[in-house]
Amino acid sequence: MAMKYRAGYCDVCAENQKLERKSGNHVLHLILSIITLGWWVIIWILVAVSSEPWTCSKCGTKKVTVLR
């Protein structure tokens, strides 16, 4: 699993913080999709949809707002 980072506002810290979440390895899923002639895409979609929520890197809470 790879980590993704984004700027956001933490409700607990009451300030802008760096947010983080674990993300699937998309290169691996692409290779497996090619090897299985597209059948792995179903698994890839399920993994992408069920990704973890953003968390504050300072306090670890999930009560955050992602800034765009």
C-alpha cells in the first residue's frame, strides 16, 4: 500500500494539517488486469472504492475536511 497526502483542515487540531491515507498500488492492479485479460478490473474497482478515509497526520483523527 502506498500513502497519499493532501492538505486539509483538522477539526480536532483546529488548523490546516497534512492529511494522509493508504492507497492501493495501481501499477500492480494494471499489470494483473492485463495478465488476466481484464478480469482483475473487478477487484481493482472494489479496492479503489473501499479506500481508507483521510486522517490527520498530527493527531490521527478522521474528523477532517479535504481542501481542494
